[in-house]
Amino acid sequence: MKMISKIAAYLMVAMVGAVTVACSPSFQVQHDYDTAVNLRQFKTFRVEAEKDIQQDPLLGSELNRRRLSDAITEVMQSKGYVLDQNNPDIVLRYLTDVKDRQQVRSNNNMGPYWWWYGPMNNNISTYNYQEGRFILNIYQNQAKDKMIWQGWASGRVKPANKRDDRQAMVKDIIIDILRPFPGATADTYTTR
């Protein structure tokens, strides 16, 4: 009886792991920052599109720019920051781009005795896809647009079907990008 319960427990863990992998987001998120700047000193922000950079015509469309701006504003306010269009502490600038990528797969059917029988079979296939990136740059406004933090999400672009809520998808990506950025604090600190 104990053996059956152990097997059932292992199967349950395997099923939960499979569901977690299947439901994981398709975008990989990374970030970088200036270690000389105390990121917890800022209280106010403004959101705008990145200057002088060509946006992708689909991901950078007016609809998606509004979605990105709204999502960034909502996430930053949930972290305790106050929107200030005139004189913010930090300026968040976003951009999007799409690159064509190709993945090559080799299905090498070599057996353990290939040296005796010779090569068996080698199937090579290619898969073309598009990789999209959402990039969020954060600048310190008082330091003449000095970049202090950058976060980005990259992954395969798939067209959203009618059931997908594009606003929720963009917001989830922005939440993931801004997750490591610290929230606003009640008091300010000086830089290191």
C-alpha cells in the first residue's frame, strides 16, 4: 500500500511539473541596471515611447503603444510611484521590435554501432519564426536622461486569436519586466 501511495505521489508531482511547463510564459525576461544608483530614491515617473528608434509596424502600432503606456503606468502605480508628466524623477521609455529567426533541428538516428554499419539516417529540418522584444529603458530625469535600468522580454511572436485579451497579455509582460524593479518607498535615500 505504501508503494502505491509513493507511485501516486510521484505521478502527481510529474503531472504538476508538466502543467507548470505547459503554462509557463513564452517570453524570457532579463534586466540590467546601474549599481551606482540607488533605485529606491525615486517617487515619480512619466511614460513615453523611446526617442529616435524605429518601432516595429505591428508591435509598435498606435494601439500597442497605448496598451504599453497604460500597462506601464498601471504597474508603476501599483508599486507606489506617482505619475508626474511635468517633472518626474524617472522617465520610462519603451520600444518593440521583431526579428526573423530560424531554428535548425537535426534528428540524427545513429545507433551504438554506427562505426560498424555506417551512418544510418540524418534528418535535418528548419523552422522559421519571429522573435519579438519588449524593451523598457528607465532614465533618471535630473541627470540629463542617464539610463539607470533596462528590462526586456523576448520570445516567439504568435498572433493573438479573438479569445486572447491583448491588453492583459501586454500587462502580464510588463509585470514580468518590472518585477525586479524596486517599489517606491515612504522615505528617500541618498545614492551610495
